[in-house]
Amino acid sequence: MSDRNIYLKTIPVLEAVAIAIAALDRATLVKPENIPVHEALNRVTSEAVRARCSSPTYHSAAMDGYAVKSDTTFSAREGLPLELIKNKTCISVNTGNALPDGMDAVIMIENIVDNGDTISIEAPAFPWQHVRRIGEDIVATEMLLPRNHTISAFDIGALLSAGIYDIKVHEKIRMTFIPTGDEILPFADRPTPSAGEVIESNSQVFRALALGLGIEFTATSPVRDREDLLVKSVETALNNSHIVVIGAGSSAGSKDFTSKVIKQIGTLLVHGIAIMPGKPTVLGVAKNKLLVGAPGYPVSAVVCFEDILTPVISWLSGKNPPEREKVQVRLARRTPSKPGMEEIIRLAVGKVGTGYTGVPLARGAGMITTLTKAQGFTRVPAGSEGIELNESVEVELFSGKQTLENILMHVGSHDNTIDLLGDILMGANTPIRLVSTHAGSMGGLTALKNDVALFAGAHLFDPESGDFNFPFIDRYLPNLDVTVINLAIRHQGFIVPKGNPQKITGIESLSDGKVNFINRQRGAGTRILFDYHLEKAKIDPESVTGYDREEFTHMAVAANVLTGTADCGLGIYAAAKALGLDFVPLAHERYDLIIPDKYIQDKRIIALIDLLKSDEIKKAIKILGGYEVPMTGKIMKPGMGLG
């Protein structure tokens, strides 16, 4: 008999939310409580609120001037001034003063002539002129706020003005998060994980998301993969929580106990939702409280929170679910999707020309950095096979649309200097966020051709001419006027472990197949450079072990070498230096930025070019190591080579 769990039928997200809501009795689960009005910001009223006092509570002067009885002023005319006696037929008042008895109007100080003991006016006052009457704003007993109203800063002012000092609201939703797993290390211990160990972080992602919804959040210490320990921890959490989330253990592995524990303690409602990432989400109830099994992969866990928990929490709180701003975005790359399940695609989004473009990021459910790099996401419907190149899709933004105006979209070859540019640009008086998608040099040219990027980084070497980039620009962008500016001359070579245990000396060291190599993706300038040197050395690519294994960045290549996944890989010196690896030089190459002329006056591009011409970026590039900067910031022309 297998110890593995079996998924129940996965169901659509909206159906899962509806099932969870139907299984909970909100009226008995979420209790009302009285709190001081001045502490009620963003809390939700549990009943209608009625004014105790009127506002204002007396007739008051709305202007500085003189209070009068209006019918005594009707004879005043321009050129025929009426004289009023101070403290008898007119009384001096300041804004907010109570209107003197018998008076029903105020004449502004600007409209009188002061004669000493009298004033003169040349226009009559009408009844209640410049007077705030009793109850003008609020009338005692009238309803100020309905039930399930989220209290704003302005509401607090209105409530206090109406003499209300305490208010009945729904209690805050309380959530307890229980991390699970033998491999989990508490982040609070600041550990350095060994093989097979993981720093626990999902609880803190949930905490930040929960605080944004006004939730009282608690996280327990990690619970080891033992069913009895998990049962005990969940039962304890249920005593003081509306929602208990079990982190990880929701999938179908032999140590995934979440669904079993929920069945043991309460009722299992849902095991699997029809969305990727996020499929292993589990829902149940116990003691009229919600039990949630959140997937262990961080992106899946976020989808569980946002698509399942957020609408349920909003319903329990009496709030409307938060809505993200949406824009139409043209997709920069064809993105296939498996039919039968909704898929969420994270996107780097920026304004290019008059519209918005989006580049799909990696889809791995464990890649939390795709959320830090993304500006939004789109949903591929369950019945779709994907999204085509240049197709317009609706994107939900992580922040407001206005932020996209300061996004500088780069698609092209990866280089550590691009990160430097991004950091310095964000430190400017008007910060600009550089969003970089690593598609290789050829991918960058394609992006410019499709008008989905403001600039592209490339280091394409042409053996016939001995030049960089221009032969490829002429071939693939014949109808696009561009300006090419040098970023740096960089050193390419073999990244090898410290001490170079395989004694790699050059390209010839790969010819016998004994060295486990890690390659760059097709279309990358580094891949083209490698193929050129293989051909020059008359080495068949099929004889290179690992030739077909690909990574998309120099740092990823270096990480493979560091962890022993590969013996070596071709990359830049800066990547080897960053991870404390050794480096065997192969070639120098020119890394340029290619900018369409139609965007050369864009404020973001102007800021980029100004930075490229500065001493600041040259100094920063030199510190990285493995770069030369004699041409940095200069406009390149065909035939310039390495200068």
C-alpha cells in the first residue's frame, strides 16, 4: 500500500473559494468588539453608526466679520451706505464663534467700512449669509456609516465630530501559520543551509501579505514531518485563530500530511485547485474555522494566499476584495500553456512607445525572484494553449500604472554591469527602474525588431569582419535606425572550481569529453563565441559533454560550477570572481547597448546615456573585475572592433 496521498479532483479557484465560504458561519466565527474611534482606521463596522450630536451644535459664524439681523440691512445700497452701531445692531465675530442671539447673518470684514463706533455697509445681508447652521454637516441620530464599512481617516473625523468616541467593529481576523518539514531551518536563527536544508521564508511572505489585509498574524516554530506533531500544533492554533495555514505538506508525497491531518481534525473540502502555480492547495474546516494547506513552493504559496485566502479573508472581514490596477500589454514572446488548467504568467512590464510591453519570466513555482522582478501577471485561461507573440493580454499590476512610466525595459544578453546600471539609476533624484530580461544577444535584437524593448545589450562577434554587433544589426534590423553605445570590454573565459582541479587550459581541454561542461542558451552571444572557438579548434560539439545543457545567465553558469553540477562553463570573469571561482581566459569582447533612434530622446534613455558617460559607472565597472572601460559611453561605428 502506497503512503502517498491521492489528489481529489482539482476544481476551479472560484469554486474552491465558494466552498470555503459556504462551510463557514461568519456570524458566529467573527465577533464584534468595541474600540476607541481614534484607533479604528481600516477597521470594519459591525453595525450601523448613528450620530450622537449634531455638527455644528450651534449656529456659528463661517467668516470673520460682523453678525447682524438680516432684515435690518435691507436698505443698504451702493452709494447709499447703511450705518450700524457696534455691539448693538452689529456684533463683531470670528470664524467659528457662536452666532449672537437675535442675529441670523454675518457680513464679511472685507465688506464693511469701520467708522470707530459704527460700521457702514453698501449691500444688504440675506438670511443665514456666512452662517453654519446647527446640523449643517451632521444631524443627531442620522446614520453616519452603514455596517461593513471600512473606516477611513475622514470617517474618524466625522465620528468624533458627531460625539462618538467608541465604535463597534468586527474583530480582526487572526491567522496562524505553521511551517512544516524536516528540512526547514528557522529564518530567525540566521542559518547557513547545508545540502538538503531550506531557510523557511513562506511564513514571512504570508505575514507581509496578511498585514496588508489588516490581519493579526502569528507564525509557529517549524514542525517536523510527523503526523502526530502536526495534529497537536494545528489543534493548539485553532484555539485562538480564525484561519490556520499549514505551510508545505499539501502535495502528494509520502511525508505530506496536511490532508490527513485535516481529515483527522475536521472536514477536508478541497485538495487541489485548477491553477498553476498553486495546484496543491488544500482547504478544510474544523470548529467552524478555516484550515489551509499552502504549497511549499513560494510562488505557489503566494497564489494560494492571493487567489484563495484573500477573497475568503475579505468576506470574513466584511470588506471588498482588493483589486489591482490592470493594463493591456503586448507580449514580447510566444508563451505556450497546457490546456485544462488556468496558468498565471509573471511578466516584466514597461512602457515602450505609446503602449505597454511584457516579457514572460521563468515559470518555476519555486522561483520567488520572478515575483521581485515582475511588474504584474496575466492569466492564461484553462482552455487556452497559450499566448502568441505580440498578442495583447490583460495584466494585473503589482503597483500602480504610473510606476511603468519609469521602467526602463532591456532585453538582451546578461551581464553583471547591467545590474550596476540598474542600481545607480534607482539612486537618482528621479529613480528609474531598469528591468532586464535575459534573452541573449539575438533575443535582444529580436526584441528591438518587435518593438518590445527600449534597448538591448549584445556582444555578437562576427568572425568574417572581426567586428562586433554591426554585421548582425545590418542582417536582422535592416530597417531600424539605431545608436550603438559601448558599455564595456569584457573578459570571457572558462569558469572553473577554485584550484582548477581538471587543469583546464583552453578550448582543447573539452575535446575528449571528460570535462562536464555547462553551456549558454542558443542565441546568446557567449554561445556564439563558444561555437566559433570550437570550430576554430576543429572540435565537434557532440564530443563536448554537456554541450546541450543550457543556462541563461553568467551567474547561473558560475553557480553550476560552484555546486559541482558542472566542471566548467564559458562566462565572464566577473561571475567567477563573485562566487570565488577561478577563471581561464579565452577572449576579450565588446559589450554594447543598442538603442533605437526613435527612443533616443526618451527621458529614461537620456538618463541611461548620461550615466554611461559618467566616471561613476566606469569606476563601478572596474571594481567588478574582468572589464575594461576605454570606450565606455562612446558611440560605436562599424569596424571599430576592440578599439
